[in-house]
Amino acid sequence: MSQHILLILFALLIILHNPISASPIIQKFKEAPQFYNSADCPLIDSDDDDHVAAAKPIFCSRRAVHVAMTLDAAYIRGSIAAVLSVLQHSSCPENIVFHFVASASADASSLRATISAAFPYLEFTVYVFNVSSVSRLISSSIRSALDCPLNYARSYLADLLPPCVRRVVYLDSDLILVDDIAKLAATDLGRDSVLAAPEYCNANFTSYFTSNFWSNPTLSLTFADRKACYFNTGVMVIDLSRWREGAYTARIEEWMAMQKRMRIYELGSLPPFLLVFAGLIKPVNHRWNQHGLGGDNFRGLCRDLHPGPVSLLHWSGKGKPWARLDAGRPCPLDALWSPYDLLQMPFALDS
């Protein structure tokens, strides 16, 4: 019997013996190796700006690479794989600090303990996201998974993270890096761009909004003065200082409120970002988001990589590599995710 089948049976036994438990089971993970800086990495010490605003200098340091991710029990296996990939391919892994955002309804202490056990040397903080403020603005989408309030946490990073954090790389939980994240974090945002991400101008941009939007004489002019292109919000470099100055969270919320009054889009948290930022972002090379590897959202068919070099693989879409591997029906590219999977098998299996 395969390891994946045994794992599924073990999980079912736990569920059957705990039928009234309301808390999701936190999986066990192997401890990752410790990663060290190369000799030429910048030193982060108490002379850095704003060090007094945090318990450790790194949490406010401009020299550190700040990474933000959401964290929940359902996706923690993917999150841990993503963190491992970031550290493994970084030339200065000790200069990376992770800012995890968890829902107020989640067991934050268990999530924190799980991350600490897998990465004892990781510099990280878990922030609690009170979803009540955004829940009232969420409209149902074509996929129920897109309606989860935690999907909207990326719109509130400027409020959740300390004011001393000026720039952050936001990453989804269903991806791995195969390149140094410092390269992405160092993206030049120019004089006024708030965020950077790979753009996909060949995508049918009009399809992201309904006929209600395009037929409205006022709303249809939203993109009149900009070359609006689709971008995936699962990988973004965000200037949080400019975001705060421009009150961009309020701008996103205004479009969400509009959606409650008249349905102008179908796809969850993505369209408000497009409405505010499409055509105004700093384009990043496509190598930093080889997205769509989760397959199409209807049949879950496997997909190939886009042409060109690869620095980040992203399983956006319906299928997730860990679920397909456990089910014994992986797509070919899921084998690239598997080496970063730290899930601890519940049994010692004979070879």
C-alpha cells in the first residue's frame, strides 16, 4: 500500500474518532535544516533604522527581505513548502523575515507552534486578521473557495504589519521559489508605483468584469487612461509606505461596496485589485510567476509551464499539488513541488 493511501486512511481514522471536534487537525512536519548567510550578506544590527520599533532589529530593517503570507490549517502544508523553497534558494536566508496573517477564528497558537517546529531558526510573526471588517463587503463568486475572508488579507497588509515595514513581497501558499527572493524584493518600483507583479496583456481583460460594468457609461471609463492588463495577485512586491499614503485599502473597499450594489465582477478578491491597479503597476518578468499550474477551474486539467525561464512555480487554480499527490493522481509538474514537502508521515513504513 502506498504512503499516500496510508496517510489518507490515518486522517480518516482521526476524524472518525473525533467526530465532534470543531478545530481542524494541524499536521505534523519534519524539521527543516538551518540555512546560513553567505559571506557578503548585509549585516542587520541595532544601527538599522527603526530598530526601536520592534523586539528584534530585523523586523523593521530595510536591509531584510520582508515576506507576507496568509496562514491557515487547510493550506499550511503548502505554506511550509513555500517557506522552505524561499530559504533554500536564498543567498541571505538569515536576512528574511516572514509576516504570517491568520484569521481571528483560527488557532493562531497552534499555527505558530507548527511553524516554529518546522523552522526553529525562522524569524517570523503571526498577525491576527479580524475578518469582520471585510466579511460584510464580500460578494459570492463563481468558486466558493474564493469567498474565504483570508483571501482578502493582502488588501490589509499595510494596516496589519508595523508602520516600519516599508516594502513586502506577498506570496500565496501554493507556490515554490527556485531562485533568490532578494532579486524579486529588489524590484525597482520607480518614482510612484505602489506594487509590482508580472503582467499578462494577452489575457482577455474584459472577461474579468460583467456586462453590468462594461455597459455602464461611467464604470466603463475606469481604464480609459491606462493600458490595463491582467496580473495575478498571488505574487506581488508592495511598497507599503506608498500604499498607506494613498489609502489604497479604502479604494479597494469602495469597489467591493460597489459590487454589493451591482454585480460588476465574478472572481473574488482579484477584480478589486485590477480596478485599482491594472495599468499602473511596475511589470515584473514572467519568470517570477509561472502561474496556473493548479489546472483549469472547471475540469482541473494539468497544465504545462509557460515558455521561458522559471524562478517561481505557482499552483494557482483548482488543483493543489499536495492533494493530487495524496490522491495518487499527480500532474507531471507536481513532482517539482514534492521535494519541498515536509509533511511527517504518521507511520514508519517498511521499504
